[in-house]
Amino acid sequence: MAAHSREVSALNSRERLLAALERKQPDRLPATTHHLMPVFLENTMGGMDEQQFFDRFGLDPILWTSPHRPDRSRGEYFDPEDDAPADSSRRIISDRWRMERKVLESTPYCTERWTIHTPKGRLTMVTQSNNHTMWIKEHLLKEKSDIDVLAQYLPQPLCDVEAVNRAAEQFGDRGIVRTNVNAFAPLGQPGCWQDASCLYGIENLILETFDDPAWVHQLLDILKEQKKRFLESCRGAAYDLIELGGGDASSTVISPQIFQTFTAPYDGELIKAAHSAGQRIVYHTCGGMMPILEDIAAMGPDAMETFTPEGMGGDVRLAEAKARIGHQVCMIGGFDQYHHFSGCTPEETREAVRRCFEAAGEGGGYIAAASDHFFEAEIPLLEAFADEVRRCTY
């Protein structure tokens, strides 16, 4: 990329990331990661924490913090059985929504049954996990009438604004502060469609869009209203970016027609609620995006991610995506970590960085990052990635 005629003074990481989010041109290409997975930090980085990782490689840091608080006016409180740290989204329950967890099996996967006790009966789901991730073996919603239980008794997480602001003040100018729209506990996702697919199963949900679309709309509306109240409670919180969406809303999972009918109306309303509360939204679609690029951008998010390339099972052609929607949103991602954080030479990693910069960096509004999580990486290739982005100056 040719150097811009206007010299830009050196920025700190926070200034650099915010400039890109505002679709302005920073001093150099901002570069960060999505969530850093604990198994990667433990096995590859010797147990260092996320901020030590950012310091080690000189990338632009992100602080993820999601302190929630219960709505006491609804008789809700923190689940005393939840030992999650205070800066995470701890489970919230009530006397009308009690959660019971039972370990069914510990090998080869940790298998847990969750039973939710309500005045209208019990709901159950089964999750499994290993040291890499967690997934759903048995979905919560078994009967269509189960959504009536959600509508009446589902707890309402609220943002703990004071805790967020304390964390942001301590983080200072190191980087930006992120969270996600609240998701169903114990395992859900930020977007309405994505959360619904976790509750009912993506195949079942797709079929119901044809067989019983009114029921699908009813479920999505229940989830939307809960998430909307959470976003309204974020007013005054020092977040720089709040994540919405999810991979089940990608075009490698659902058709553009389903996205337009069942995803965009609900997540689009949440984006408006976030903006009314003074918050920015990044719409996360880890999968296919090209057939729905304009549909996502039309919802009005401030940024879009992950721009997963074809070599990783996505479909994104980065330069084309930049030409189509780069004037509307900040673009985050696009780097093929599967092929260029392991199994190649440092020069090949550098070339991959330069291709991303050439494709999407023109004029700013682009943050280089791996296309979602990674669990393995070679340190020399991480070093090459971090060094090359610093060479991508405007």
C-alpha cells in the first residue's frame, strides 16, 4: 500500500483501535486477537494471562470484562453455586428460576445435566466440555410451549456499570474494553438467532422457519426483549465495543432469506438500543458473510467481524468486502490463523499480513486479527505477525 501523504503521529493502542472503529486512518495497521483461549495460554505461552500475551508480542490489547448484576426488583440474585469470577457473566437465578447442576460423566468429556426448576415445571439441558470448549448435547427447549416458561421466568441480567468503569479506569490507555450482549446461561450466544439455535438446535430452528414461523418469531422476540433490557442497562458503562451475532447467523449456515426475515429484524433492533445507550456494536459472523454483507451493514453496526477466509471454511474475499461495505463499518479480522500461525514460514506469515493490509487497510477502518479463536500457534509465527503489522504504516 502506498504511504499516505499526511503523516500521522504515533498513537497508543487505545487511540489506534478507536481510530479504526471510527473508520479513521491511524498511524499503522491496528492488530489484536479475539478471545485468547486458556488452553493456548497454558500450553504454548507457559500460563501467562491475556495482558501478558499482548505485552509479549506488542499487539493492541483488548480487555474483556462482563460483570453483570441481578435485577433485585424482580427478586433475582447470583447463583451461589456459580464460582465464576466477578468480572464474568455470573449466572443469575430467582426462586422462580432455580438451576441444578449434576455431573453425569467426566471422561472423555465432562458431561453435565442442568435442571431449571420453575413454577410451571422443569426444563433440562445437557452440556459437554473439554479443555478447548463447551457444547450442547441436549437442547433446553423440547416442546414449543417451553418458550412460555422463558417469557415468564427467564432472569434478567443487567450491566454492573460501576464494575465495568472501575476495570476500564484501571486498564487506561492500554487498549479497548469489550463485552458481549448477554447470552442464555449456562451456554448461549449474543445474537437472538444464535441464542435461539443454542436453545432449540440449529437444524430444528431452520425447519421451524418453514413449518411454524410464528413460533420462531415469538421465541426470537422473547430473547430480544431480554437482551434489549440488558443493553439499556449499559448506559454509562465505559465499554468501547459490545459483541452481537454469532456463527449460526452466517451464510454458510442459513440462507440470506432466513437472515433477512429472522435475524436482521431482531438484532437490528438491539443495535439501535445499544446506540441509544451510547454503546458501539460489532456484529460477529464467524462463517460465510459475502451473500449478506450489505444485510449486516444495513443493521447499523459500528464494526463487523470475523471475515473468515475461504481457506478456513468461510467465504470472504477481503478486498471485495472492503469495496462493498468498508465505507459503512470498521472491519475486524480476515487473517487466516489456521495456515499462518502454524505450519508455515515466518515470511509466509508476513506475506499473509501484507495481503490483508493491501486488501482492507486503505484509508483505515480495518483492524487485523485472527478469524476468531485459535488453540495452537507457533511463537515465531506470532512474532512475525506482530512485527509485520507494525510495518504496515499509513
